[in-house]
Amino acid sequence: SAAVLGQRAYVGTMTNEFKALDLDKKEVAWTVESKKEQPFYASPAVTDQLVVTGGRDRLVYALDRLKGDVVWTFATRNRVDSSPVIVGKRIVVGSADGSLYVLDLAKGTELQKLPLGRSVLASPAVAHQCVVIGTTDGWLYCLGKKE
């Protein structure tokens, strides 16, 4: 699925390309190719400065929203089909390596890794200071402070 901010849509393809589309001009604004021939299944998350998405090449990408330059990448141990969620200055994203990651939005550094046992292909939901995520073995996790 695409994400839209302003007059641009951001979307990964079934090839190894991630694109920004200028909706006014009806043209491709920029394209980023992964080094491996792997598709982008994850939907992107967008801020004023960055587009964050995951790829089947095992990377989470932060791209400059206007230019398409790679700002940073973060490597997981398996594909990233989970769509990232931006919460303040953090990103929450799952990987087929069985972990849920919390990353620093600006630097792409790992703040926390939560091993959940099985592939995390679903996209996290965040509400009321909790992260809700499911795994491929049928478990649903609600992570946050106990009250």
C-alpha cells in the first residue's frame, strides 16, 4: 500500500524498487533500488523529512522524503514485510526473524529488540502507550506498561 503526504505518494514495488510519485506532475519523482533483487511488501511510514519502509532484503530503510537519498538502513536477520509505525522519535517494526524492533528515527540505531519467537509479518498498532502485534504462530502481544 502507498503512503501519501502532500502531493507525493510513496510505494514499494514487486521488483527491487521503491518510488516517490509526484501526483501533480503525474511522474516518478525518484526511485531507490535495493541492492538485492527483492520486493518491498511493507507499506511505508512518512514524516516531513523521511520515508521509512522495510524490504525483503532484510533492511529497514529511511529515505529522504524529497530527494530519495538513503539516510540510513538497519539490518535484521530476515525479511521485513511488517509496515513500520512511527511513534514520536521512534520506529516500531517487525521482522520475519521473530523480533519486534524499536529504532531511533533519526539515526536508525536499535533501541530495543523484543524476540517474540515466530515471524512478525503483521504491522504493529500503537495506542494508549501500548504496541499490539501478532506473530505467525497465532500469538497476539500487547506490550506496554502494566497499570
